[in-house]
Amino acid sequence: MESEKKILTSIVGLLLFFGTGAQSQSAPYGLTLNLLSQPQQVYVNGYPTATELEDAVNQRENYQFTEINRLQPGFGWIVSSEKHNTTQTAFRILVASDWKLLETDSADFWDSGRINSDQSLNILYEGKQLEPEKVYFWKVKTWDNHGHESAYSDVARFKTDDTLVGYATERHPIQKKDDYPTRLVKVDENSYLSDFGKAAFGRLRVTLYSESGTDSVLIHLGEAVKNGRVDRTPGGSIRYSRYMVKPQQGWNTYLITIRPDKRNIGAQAVLMPDYIGEVTPFRYCEIENYTHPLQEKELVRETAFYPFNEHESHFHSSDSVLNRVWEICKYSIKATSFTGVYIDGDRERIPYEADALINQLSHYAVAREYGMARYTHEYLIHHPTWPTEWILQSVLMAWEDYMYTGNKLSMEHFYEDLKAKTLTLLADEKGFISTRTGKVTPSVLESIHFKGKLRDIVDWPHTGILGLEKEEGGETDGFVFTDVNTVVNAYHYRALTLMARIAEVLGETNDQQFYSERAARLKRSFNNHLFDKKRGVYMDGIGTGHASLHANMFPLAFGLVPEKHIKSVSEFIRSRGMACSVYGSQFLLEAIYNAHEADYGLELLTSTGERSWYNMIRVGSTITLEAWDNKYKPNQDWNHAWGAAPANLIPRKLMGIEPVEAGFEKIRIKPQPGSLASAEIKHPTLRGDIQVKFSQVKDQSFMLEVTIPANSSADIYLPYYARKQKVEMNHKPVPYKRDGDFSVIENLGSGRWVFTVEQ
């Protein structure tokens, strides 16, 4: 009877709680530590397990898990609220050495108490000193501006490394997943061809039956097929490998270990960890000389990749080609992550700055993942590559890291290195830099951690190296290399501009002034000496009258073109088409969208010509290529993420989602759909998902639906049709300001909003 009274009392209490509208909100979620989601995940030989972290550290098993190196880890979470205009006003973090303490809302290492703050990212640990090789537990609760106090989050875990330092960047272990064929066909009496649907880096596990134990079964792995079989001679760097298995009598399962390729295991290459083993990219597997019936379940591809959540991003539009371009580019970011560092492709497996920048921006757009990008960027600071422009790209990567994470620790730690990477020591009295005028001294090379010879690249490959015919001779659009190179100095300007911003963030006032003045001087010189006023275009350099696509798209992408010259420069850019590589296309499309040439941008993204992303699909690849086609680079890889620029261009430029304030504290949502009838996207951030959806009747009406995460605000850009246009937000008229061809609504708070514009 007493127990029944207790149950009744509890039910009444709950009814009273909900009936009185108690001021409670959902718990924070999406917890991160040092920018990493799920650092408590435990793996065995790369496979995720259900073992808890605190149990795994005490068991004899080949476990892998993330280990936290920093004495002061940074905590983050997503504020949970669907109410409009929600901001966090306070938080409380509990960190304990035993999860049972957290059950009673107690902590033996850090109880922050209620801290009045709107910050939900990068909260540095301020408790008792963490010990090496220990597991810790934490949770957080928040308060918001509506007076709501949240419940505590679920408990998260992390393990410290054996050595703790002031600054380090951690990564997750490489993950494995078993993939099965999507199609299996018998190609002759004793042969089968299996298709795994998409290429991936991995190795094969096969179950075979032998009646006699004297059979010899051939296994062919490859990225391409020809005449219904795995292509044995695909050419270039398209992958093919052959293995023989002599199955024992009866049923047995065999792991096909991959032979190392001497081309990608050299001193500069990133090697596979032992718990994953060597891998090769393949989509197809052919089993030859096998007399027993074969089933899909008997073939398993052990696929390796950096942990990736497919559901963290989404894009769909009214254009089927654009949808397929998005899918191949998004998948390429996952598939090429198998080393845990951004590399150039399977042929070399070497990190390069140019690949890393495109990979970085694309990874941010398709997954809530920031550790791999930061690790690669920091690796390249001490392991730079030879192109002049790519040295400068380290500054660009540092800035993007800060803008997407809101975390300044990396650029603070590498500040002096980043200053050196601006290459100001190579500048002349006009502000132009050059690697060809005797200024590249040993001390300059030492300051940027480079031991080779710097050379200008512009684009890749160059004429005469890998071109086949005159009209196909490289990807530089006939660029004429001179001492003062327009592309190099456009990069230098961008690096100076961003270095000034970095100095401002870090409170380095003198440096901020120095780099700002350098940038202003270079911009004046650039337009005085490199711009041809008669033709309205930029020349390739001082001493040549040749004007290439690259000499114009980079200045437009990097903000060097005065407003009065944007039209002529844009017209010239259009006249050159896609006269650049897949790497160059990143900056070509940035330039096009910066000039608000949305129709042309969409035309290039959805092109089905030979120099298009669709062509990569048409030739049979499921990962982006190193070049537009084999004819433009005969030794190209079929697994190269620098060809995946639309993975970031679609979210950032077409859908218009970019951070205005670091860590997406403020967002710009500026769709440039061109003639695209409709599209929708989910874009992950550390603060939560941004969702954008539009539909339009071009030049007549436009509907935009956005969801802004709590603790963020946004500037919304809608089309501007005419003075008498009707603009509504959530079915009510809303004031806006005109900015060229856009109607701008500023400082919109969190929540779901629907906008309409009609002529």
C-alpha cells in the first residue's frame, strides 16, 4: 500500500510539474572536446565497439581510442532550443574521475559553478590538474535568455594521453567498416564480378570453398571495369591488383592483405597505422577460377576512413546533375580520409597545401569535423611543399580554421610561423614578392621550414609536362611566367589581409597595422602595374601582355578588383570557360560568385562537358579525379579530393552559408541560385545545424526557409526585384535594406524563419 502511495505521489508531482509550465528546456547535446565529437568511442582494429572507454583502458585487447594531449582541454556543446532568438546566458560544467559522482551532480576535478557567459564553444578547463592516462567524465547544463534552465547533458568521457602539454591537436583513430557488394554477376562458368557500388580504400575478406584443397583462385581488385571484367590494364594511376588464393579443403575465410606500393610509402608519404594495415582503392572484385557458387555475403571489403557521419549534411535540388555532383564530392571527402591526413591521392599519399585547403573547406561543409583539417594544416606548417602560392595558403587555412571553429589556439601557437608564411621578406619597394630576384635566402627558407627550391605554380599540370596536344597542353591557360607573377601576388595580398585579421584577433596591434598597410600598398601597386586599362583585364605579370584566366580569377576571388573593373574582368573570365584545373576551379567559382554571376556559376557546376564534374561520373569514377579527364593528366589518380570543390562551393556560394563571426556566432545566408528552381541543404556547425531551403520563379518570386541554431544570429540576403516589391517574414511585412541586387535583413536570431519576396 505504501509503495502504491509513492507511485501515485510521483505521478501527481509530474502532472503538476508539466501542468504549471515549469521553466525547463532540453539538455545540451553534440558535446565536443578539443573540437572532437565522440572522443569516448572505442575501436578494435578500427571497428567501433560497444565497450565503454573506462573498461577498455583496463582490458588486454587491441583497442584504439582518442587520447587528449592538452592540460586544458576545450569543451563545447549545442544549446538546445527551438524558440526564436535564443541565446545562452550561463553554463555549468562538471568534470569527475568517476561517473557515479556526476549522478549526484557532484565533481571532484572541476565544478565550474554557474558561469554567466554566452559562449558554448572552446571553454577551457579550469579545474584540478588532469592526470595522464586517466578517464574523465563530464556533463554540462545551460541557462538562456528566456529564463529557461536546461537539464544536464548526457555524460561524455575522455581519456588523457601519457604526456600532457600546453597545446596539441588530437585526431580520432582511423575507422573500419564492412561493405558488401551491391551487385554480383557470373561472367563465365568459373568467374564472378562483384560491384561494391562505390570505390573505397580497403582490403578484401573472402570466404571460399574447396572440395579438394588443391584449387588456385585468382582475385582481381580494381577501380575500373572493361568488357564486364575488372580492367587489368587501366593505365595511368587507376588502380588494379591481382592476388592468388589456394583455399584449403572445406570452407575457409581469407584476408587479402594488400601489397605495399613503393610509390606511396616513401619518406614524405603518410603511412597506414598497423591496426588498419595497407589498403588500396577498389570498387570491383573479380573472382576467377572458382567452381563453387559465390554469394554476396562471402565477399567483404574492409573499408578504411576517418570517422564520418553521413547524416550530418544533406543537399538536394531541382537539378539532377547538380545532385550527382554534390554526392560524388561529398563522398570523396569521406573516401579519401583513410590516412587521417589530407593527402593528394593514392599515387603519392603526400599532404600538399592546395589539396588541404579545398579538403578543409569541403570537410567543414559535409561533416561536423574539425580535427583532421587542423592537424593537416599544422603538419604542413613544418612540412611545406614547393609551390610559392601554397606556402601562402597556410595563412588562408589558419584563418578558415578560426572562422569555422571560433578557436584561436592554433593560430596563436603558430603565430610566428604564419607571419613567415606571408613571404613579406620577398617583397620589393612596390610590395610585390618574387622568388626569382635573389631574395629567397637560406634564412627565408628556414623561417618557413622548407629545404628545397621555391617555384611558382599558378596551376597544375604545366604546359610541356603532361599535355598531349597544343590545345590540351596543361592547365595554366598559357600563363606567361615573369619575375612579378600576378597569381603569386594575388595570393600574397590575400595572406597579408588575413594576417592582419589574425593579428587583430590575437591583440597584436603593431602587426595588424603592418600587414594592413602592406596589403593596401600591394593593392595599389597591383592595380597600377598589372591591370591593362585598355582591355580591362589583368596581365600574367610585369613584362608580358598575356592575360590568362588565372591572372584574372585569383584577383577577383581575393578582393583585389575595384568595383569599376569587376564587369570587364568577369566578362573576360567567362570568355575563357573552364581553362583551369580541378584545383583552379575552386577559385574560379569563388571569383564568379563574388561577382554575383550566379547563372554562370550554376552553368559550370552543372556542365556535362569534358571539363566538368559530371565527366568524372561519366568515365566511371565514384571519387573525384585529379584532373578533368585522363587526357589532361595521363597519370592521374581516380581518388583525389582536390577535385571535390563543389562540396564546399555549393554550401558556401550557391546556398550562401558562411561564417561572418568566428565559430558561426554570426552567419551570412546569401543564396545565389541563378536559374535553379529549388534546393535545400543541411549544413553542420559546432553550434548546430543550419538549414536553408528555397524555391523561386526566377525574377518574379522567391521563397526562403532558414533554421538558425540557438546561440547564433544571421544576416539574410534575399533577391531585390524592384522598389515596390513585397518582402515578408513569417507572413508579415519585414523591413530590409538594399545591397545591390539583394534585400538584406540583418541580425536575425535563432529559430525557423520563412521569407517571401514578390515583384
